[in-house]
Amino acid sequence: MGTPTGPIGHIAVDAMGGDLGPSEVVAAAGLALKDPALLSDLILVGQPGLLTPLLKEHGLSHNPRLRIHAASEVVTMEDKPLQAFRRKKDSSMGRAIELIKSGEAGAVVSCGNTGALMAGGAIRLRTLDGIDRPALGAVIPRANGYFILIDAGANPEAEPRHLVHNALLGSHYARLILGVENPRVGLLTIGTEEGKGNALTSATHEILKRCGEVINYVGPTEGFQVFTDHCDVAVCDGFTGNLLLKSWESLAKFFTSTLKSELTANPLRMAGALLARGAFKQMKTRINPERYSGAPLLGLRGNVLKAHGSSNRHALRHAILAADKVIRADFLGQVSRDAVLLNTLSAAPQTNNVSGAPANTDS
């Protein structure tokens, strides 16, 4: 299969927004272009005066699959999302998003300000018909595979219909990235019994029970269940999801560093670790947060992937490869078609009122 041509064969990479600077982004581009799985060409968006010498340094100056798109300003982590796009009209993040809108690129990858990326995507691309808000979908390891966590931080405050839309977006992303034909969807809450949780989860649960034609809903799901082979998509609001995501990432790093420290504590343990190094290497690969660092901002009229601000070249390489996979599938078209039926099913009379139903938080 050859390299695709035209807009769908280009990924715009915001080269200025990461904590580690443009050099790491350029290095990631070089790694991605060496990967035979990458079929798209890359557009580095940023300041040519900084990027041109870096391309030379990494041996990419004359690579026919890579070019620079000029942008003079940078959206920082301290910028307020809406103000950033109103005041910094020539930012690398904004110009990258515009490349999707103009049809010059099929996806954007950025490790810049999450709020600004979400605001810019929503303002300039708009959401798909039938989807109210975009949501971040993160891939997290569990027993016997992986699951999609959605929303991982885009909307800290949500209503039941937003979580129902998240279920649809997460299901389609699980089919694409995880290869699961009929993803099991769980609603993250504090108990599996009817009525457990708060008003938001109770109302969402009632709606999802009516959406079996579109969503393979397996019911309320507790935190410990998401790391078992219980569901392929865990649905929640962005506040809860971001807490879970960052806690898992921190725990994964703590576990690997503690294991390394304990295994090198004395010569006997080091000898045992040497014999089991293959198993330890495989475990580290499975739980490494860098493997799926690109969390897509799902639900927009364009493919936008958010990588961590601290992403290194290896994490960004994975994000670029994920973007390539997304734009080569009819992801947006599939979501749009199912959203029509989903909203029809959701419109049936509701038995719970999220603003008035009492919360049940008994353990």
C-alpha cells in the first residue's frame, strides 16, 4: 500500500506547544517517518527560524514527506483558552487546526494547552451533528487488553446527554484502535446496584439502558472493575476521568521504579531479575503510558489528538501513528450516522432529573 496523497494523507503537528520544546517534536517526526506503519506526510507548524536548524540537525531538511507551515506565536500552558485564540491569531496550535478546516491536513497532533486545544477545535471546527461536546479518549491497559477512558479531561462538568454521547464516541474509537467489534460500555460510578452513584450517573444509566441498538451497555462499573476484563469503554465526566488517568499514570511509574529499586537491592535479587528480564520488559511495555500518549479530542468535525505536555519523542511518535490510523478510517462518518439513532433513543421520557434527583452515596 503506497503513501496516500491529498489532504487525508497529511498530519499537522503543533511543533511549539510541548514542555520539552520544538527539538523533541522534530525528533518525534523523524522517528515516525522511519516507521513503515506511517502512511501520511507531516506538516510541522511553528516558527521557521527555530524549526529549520532542527530539521538539519536531525537529518530531515530534504525529506520529501515533511514540510514547515509558518506560525509566529505560541499558546503557552498559562494562556487562558479563549483569550489565546482571540489574541494569538498566528499561533502554531491555531494554524494547525486551520489546516484541517482548509482541507490541507486530515489530523492535528499537539502537546500544548489542553483547554486551548479544545476551545480552538470547538470554535474553528465545530462538533459533529448530534454531538454536543467533544471528549478526550485515552487508552489504558487492563487485564487481557486495553480499555478506552472517556472523558479523560475535556469537560469537567457534564450532563447526562454528554455522557451518552461519550459512550458512542468511545465505542467507535475502541473499534478503530482496539479492534473490538462490539465494545462493552461501562458507566463509571461507585456501585453496581440500581440507584447507586450521584444524580448524573443515575440519569445517564437510565438513558443508556434504552440505547441497546447503538451502545453495548454492560451497566454501572466500579473503579476496580475497569482494570479487569469487564468493559472496553469506561464512560465518565472529564473531572473524574482526568483524576483516574493521572492516578494510573503516576501509579504505573511508581510501580516500575519501585520494582527496579527492589530488584537491584542486592546481588541475589539482581540475579533473579536477570533471569526474568524478558517478563519485566514485556510488563513495562504494556503499562508504559507513552505507548498510547495521543488522546483524541473526539466529536469534532476533524481529527484532533492531544498528547501530554511532557511527552518525549517516543510518546509523540505514538501519537502521530495514532493520528494516521484515525484519518485512514471513516471515523467521523460512522459516528455521525449512529448519533442520529442514539439521540432518537435518548429522547424517550426520562425517569431521573439530574438537577433534582437525590444522590445515593452509600458504600
